Amino acid sequence: MGVFSDALKEEVRLEYMRPGQIEAARDKRPAVYIPFGVLEWHGYQNASGLDSLKAHEHLVGLASRVGGVVHPPIYFGSGGGHCDWPFSYFYKKETIQPLIVELLQGLERNGYKAVIMLTGHYPNAWELLQPAKAAYIEAGGKMHVLDCKESIATDGDHAAKYETSSMLYLHPKTVDMDIICNAEPKDFGGADEKINWMEDEYKDHPNYGIVGIDPRAHASAQVGKENTELLLNALSDWLDGKIDQPDEEWKGFQDNPNPVARA
């Protein structure tokens, strides 16, 4: 289920592939893409697995365009301060980081040359992915590894305009906008007005638990599609060596004056 998964002409999702298919895909482009997220509250209108679902579907789109394979989505996330919200599950970073290192080492043993670790849950970037990448390299890892927030080439929020737009494009069947659009109050904010609806004063508000621009008036599949294209273009350019790892402040990719394909 998903805009790219439903249109696949050749399978790119590892869990559905037979050994011969995996070998053929690896020989064509030895790159593997790992989607990270978490199970947590994403508003009344969105699925709890939004972060992993959007990261996974983005990477299916990438693989279908440029080659490579997609690892199953990982829902073990850390950080973000949402631990007390219903149906939200988080894990100690010290528990998850070593598992990511072992996964990277296993992928290298299987002949991959490049890895993209893409997280839809933004705190995973500094809680899990950056430290795991550093530990992997320190232990002698040789693959090119990109650790990246899904919002690094686009706009991001928490279950508001941009994440809801992503799901309206990538996984429209998981979104029910009527739940929040038909509820009171109908105090739609401005096109650039960001609001934190996580405070207790908003417990009876239809946007309770989200942060950003009001999705009721401003989320759309078109916005999701535009941001998806920006992200996939950036990830493709990284694979081709045209741009480098984002800087420490996560402000965006940097141009690479001497491009060399990573896989």
C-alpha cells in the first residue's frame, strides 16, 4: 500500500524479494535504504506509524527510480518528548544504537557499498543514526553512509501541514481529515502560522498533540508530492556524489565540487 509501492514494476522491498532478486538488484546498484521512525501520536487524523511509513515509502520511490533495495521499516525510535502520549513507544538510545551498528556491518558483509538511513522521526537523527554511523566507522566500516532526517531537503513538523501532506500523497488511505475538519473549533490558522497544540489547554481541540501549521486548511497531497520530489532528488544526488552529508546543524545538503558516485 502506497503511491510508489502500488506502482512497482520490479520489487525493491527486501522482505518480498528472493535471493536471486536481491543479488541482481545489488549487482546493478549496491545500495540499501533503511527507513526509521517510531510508533507515536500523530494527531487524530494520522496513523501512529506515520514516521516509519513515510520514510519507507519515500525510499521505495527512490529505489524504483535509481536502483537499490529498501530494508523493512524500523519502528524502534528514541527521543522527542512524547513518551506519555497514548499509543506512543520509545526506547533507550543505548539499546538501539548497537543494533544499528550490527545491521550496517551485516549489510557490508553482503556486498553493499552505500547506505541511506532515513528517519521520519527527527530525534532519531541525533539520538540513534549519527552515533551509530560514527561507531560503525570507528569499528572499521567501509560503506558510504548517509544518516538523514526526512525533512532535511523539505519542510517538516509534527503531524501538522507537512507530515499530514506527506501521508495524503504517500498513503492517502491512512489519513482521515474529516475527523479534525468536521470538529469544533474551526479556528484555522494562517498559511505560515505555527502552533504548538501539545499543551494541556488544547485537550479538547481537534489538533491536539500536533505542532506546526494547521493541516485542516493547509495540508494537501500536492504539498506532499512537491516535498517528496525535493527529497528524492536530494537522495539521488547524494548517491551520485553530487552533494555531501548535511552539516551538523541539519540545515541542508552541501554541494560536492568533486562528485563521485557512492554506489
